[in-house]
Amino acid sequence: MTWKGIWEGIASLFEIVLFKPYDWLTEIQFDSWYLANSISWVFLLIGSVAFVYWLIKLKDFNENTEVTYTYKDTP
């Protein structure tokens, strides 16, 4: 087996097996727009939840790391 054969095997795996659901979604795009874009909706939902989570953690971090300086009076 050559390197070319390995890369062609990986390419055929993606084209034939792993992208099959996307081929199905492109076939149904004229029947149902919402169903055809379901993957995009899922990614949008995941991204929105992650963004809100990140903002909450950022707020907690900023509240816990406020700088409190204590100045010593030098005599």
C-alpha cells in the first residue's frame, strides 16, 4: 500500500460514509427548509449556550480578582 492509496482511502471514507447525512440534507432542502438546516440550528444552539457560559464564567472571574490595594502609611 502506498501513501497515495492511504489518502485515497481516507477521501473515500469521508465522501462515501461520513458525508452521507449531508447528501440526504441537500436532497430534502426543497421540501423542508427547517429540516435541511437542522445541523446549522444545532451548531447555533451549542454556540449560544457556550457563549453564555463563557460570559458567566468571565463575570465570576472578574468579580473574584478585583484588585484591592492596601497602602501602608510610611512614618
